[in-house]
Amino acid sequence: MTPAIIAAKKAKIDHKIHEYAHDTSASSYGAEAADKLGVPETRIFKTLIINLGNKDLAVGVVPVSALLNLKQMAKACGAKKAEMADSAVAERSTGYVLGGISPLGQKKRLKTIIDASAQDFATIYISAGRRGLDLELSPQNLQQLTNASFANISQ
């Protein structure tokens, strides 16, 4: 039971847990999840921790098939600029390891932006808090649980 799964259960939202054997030699955690779960990469969303300056962090949730547009992310957060947070900072802030960072159940609630493309699907897949474990839920439930906004933040 990860903090992400606990958060979903506690909120009593519809969700499914998907587990697969994580290959430690995989170079892309998202592509591996899509392949092993048989789901298009456009429905698997990665969780990225962003540094907005002045030690302010935010969460960007984008499809694994896309890249995060840092300018659009900064704009969505009302910041002047955005850059990827250092991996150690991301892990310390969220309580998760890279490749298993979930937008749910983080140690500290951060401003969260979900790519608008998530709204094209009835359900999307996000990390459930560890490599080889994904949560399937509606984009609207993810938005509600993280108090997120939808914006065009991918390229």
C-alpha cells in the first residue's frame, strides 16, 4: 500500500491498480508501463517536479509520449520561469523515488498542473507510488484529489 493508493481509497474514488514486473534496465519508465500494460503512451502520464524559483516547486503531469513545455508550465503556474527540479529535491519533496513519483500522496502538497490532453480520455494511468505500479483513474478525479488545473503544458 503506497501513499498514492491510500489517498485514492480514502477519497473513495473509482480507480484500478495495475501491477507489472518492473525491468531495472528499462530506460523509460513510462514507455515500459505502456508496453507492459498494453496501453497507448498517450494515456500513461508521468509526474514531473518543477522548480519555479525561490525554492517553489510544482507538479507537471504530462503524457509519457510528450515532453513538458517549461514555458507553458511557468505560465500555468504564474511564474516567470520553470526548470526541472533536481532529482534529489524531487525525491525529498515527494517521498517517492524517480520513476515512481505519483501526483497523489506526496509528502507536501504542491501546485499541480495536468496536461489538458488528459481530458480526452475517460481514464488515465499515473504512477501509484513505485516502479511497476500504476493507478488508473479519471482525469477529473485526479484533478479533484490534487486540486490541480488543466493546461496545455506538453509539446
